[in-house]
Amino acid sequence: MGEYSRKPKLLHVCGSTAWGGLEMQMVSLAEQLSAKTDGVRCVVHPEGRIASECVARGLPVIPLQLGRYLSSGAVSRLRGAARRLSVDLIHCHLSQDLWSIIPATLGLGIPVVLTKAIGSYVKKKDPLHRWLYGRVSRVIAISDVIRRNVIDTCPIAPGNVVTIYPGVDVERFTPGDGVGDAVRARLGIEDGVSAVGIVGRLEPWKGQLEFIEAAALVHREHPRTNFIVAGADTTPGKQFRRFLEQRVSDLGLQGSVVFTGHVSDVASLLRALDVFVFPSRAEAFGLALAEAMATGIACIAAKAEGVEEIVEDQTDGLLFSPGDVQEMARSISLVLSRADVRKALAERAREKVAREFSLGSMVERVMAIYGEVL
């Protein structure tokens, strides 16, 4: 059916213990849908941050450890919850959770929608996966890159795989209102000093090392510039941050590079920046980049996978080859030197996100998918 005959009761499921773009999007989507449906309940790992985030937003939580593969206990509890709550549809946000969801819904007539945010190089077209994916009504890919990957690796008809980009709350991520000044003061950024920043977990593939190497080159031409590295170190023993700090020292940038650690209010931090850099070498989409664009900041990003679906080079951002420190540095220097370029890129970026990547647009498209399978 294309339209709802009544508001559906939804179960959103995510067994992840991490807290990244995938988990954030699930919580944001569930929160938005709670006002448009007959109720959303979230089945989440009891020890994951996602559970506390759901509770903080008033979303009812069913704590359940699903496990990587089939667990009879998890299947039984999930099936019991679906029947007790008269659930109309289950939305799965982590593909491994299908091993619990599909057995739990057998014979109940409950459609299952899967969101795929992570690509895979493993072909899943054996008989067991054919049985599993044959019971998934739709797959939502977060980018065309992921859609192509799903079609290539999973046993599901291309017509049942649709791209719906993650949504940015454009009312929260909006150009500065004075909050950025307070953040700059807190970070020790003096008046008249430019701020160039990166936001994301500290992991080698996220590009923080390359950003610091580029900062050393930019600093020669623009000495009155601070470089902000925001994000928690998720590597074992927090070794990567220590490595980065040592590299900053080796390059003589101790007074110019600021490590913030985890930032809870990313929107306010972004308002403190003049330029945002996204050097990640592999991204299915790039939510942090889209949030920076929505905030009205000139953005520079590595030309990697899903990023090219967000940024049009030379129009609403600048792209450089992944890992190319020299090219990254040249782009940063250009934007710092040219206020007119910085302003034009920022304005067009903000307009694009509001038009194509808003949270409201994502919610409406997801609801349309629900309407097709109910």
C-alpha cells in the first residue's frame, strides 16, 4: 500500500555497542518517527551508549543482547515483544541482527526493513543468506555507493534496494549565533586567529595524521591559524592520540594544534570554525561533513566513496585526493586566503544540505518505504 490506513507500531533494532553515525541516525530517526506513528520502541544492546541516548530522548527501550549470529534466547524475547506490542514493522539497523529478527518474525506477517550503512566485500549469496534476505522487504542504503555494494554482495532484487541519505537536523546545525565565540574562547583561540577543524573518532583511516601533516604546511603561510582535532580516541590504550601528539611536537605545532577529546555539542564546536576538513579515506556517506556544510562553513574533503555524493567540487566544497597532504594543504590555504571563496562555498553548502540532506526529508522518505511494505 502507498499510504497508511492507520499509524503503524514500529520496532527499531540495533545491537551495536558503538556510538557513531549509524547509531546516531537510528536514534534521530526513531525520535522523529515517534511523533508520526503509533509508537516506536527501540531494541538495543543494554551496555551500548545507544541505550542511554534513546532514554534521554524519551524513546522506550527494550534492552536485549542479540549476539552476532542466531541466539534462541534473543529470538524468543524478540518474538515475544513483537507479539505483545502488536508490532506492524521492524526496522533493522545492523545486518547481523537479521539472524535474530528473521527467525523471530516467522509466521507473524511482520515486514522487515534493513538499513545498510556499511559496505561488505563478502559475497552473501549462499542458500542460507538467500533464505535470510529473501524475508527482508526493503533495504535502505545510506548512499549510492552502499546501494551498489548491497546489490553486488547480497541476494536481494535491485528494485528492493533504495538510497535514502542520512538526515541532518538543519535547525540544530545552523550558522553561528555567538555560541561559536564562547567555544573559541574556551579553546584558547585568540581574536583574529583562523580556526581549521576536523571532527571524528581518532582512528588512522579517519585522516587525522594527514590533517596534522597538512597543518604544518599551511602554518608556514598562515601562522595565525589554530587547528582543532575533535574526537575521542577509540584505539586500544588510546595509542593513536599519543602518536598524533608526538607528531605535533615533532612538527613544532604545539601552540597551534588543539585536541579537544570527545565533544558532546558538535554543533557549537562547528560554529567556532572557519574551515572544516574531512580527510577520511573511506566513507559510505560522511555525516560529519554534511553537518559542517549545514552549519555554513567552507568544507574541504577527501574524494572518497560516498563523499562525492555530498560535495560537488569547486561548487559547494573543495575535494582532494585521499591521503594527498600537499593537495589538502593547498586547498586549506586557498580558502583561508580568499574570503570570497570561503563565503561562496559556505553559502552553497548550507543551501544544498537543506535541500537534499535534511532530517525531515529522510524521515518522509523512510515513511514512504514503510507505506510500500505495510
